Amino acid sequence: MQITRERDTALRVSENRRRAWEMHRVQSLERENYLQDQIEAGLVEIHRLNNLLHPIPQYIPVYPEVGPQVIVADDDGMEVDGPAAAAPPLHEDVED
């Protein structure tokens, strides 16, 4: 009887140790995830503050040999040469 009780006690102790190890591992992973999230949030904040302190200037492209990048067309007052042609009707039976 004593050997059986000692064996049962040893089994309970080893099971409790295994459960504690698993809980410790789960808590460690949760803590690691929390810290990773904190680091990520900190890096985003650092990046935002750095952009406020040192903004990247947006330069307007200048092409001196081409001139301004707007093309202005002179209106000659003429109407369109003819009516716009209507698109042909689509038929599912027609092959391309």
C-alpha cells in the first residue's frame, strides 16, 4: 500500500510539474507576443516622429528644355468632323 501511495504521489508531482512547465511556456509566449507588439508600436511611433522632424521634401519635376508640363491647345472653333460612329452591337454568337 505504501509503495502504491508513493507511486501515486510521484505521478501527481510529475503531472503537476508538467502542467506548470506548459503553463510557464504559454505565459512566456504570451509575454513575448505582448513585447513584440510593444516594440512594433514603438517603432511606428519613432518613424512617425522622425518624419515630423525630418520630412522628405516633395520636389516638383522641372524640365527646362520642355517647358511647362501643361499642354494648351488653341480652340479653332471648328465642330467635330462628323458624328461619332456608334459601336457595333455585341452578339454572343459572333466569333472574333
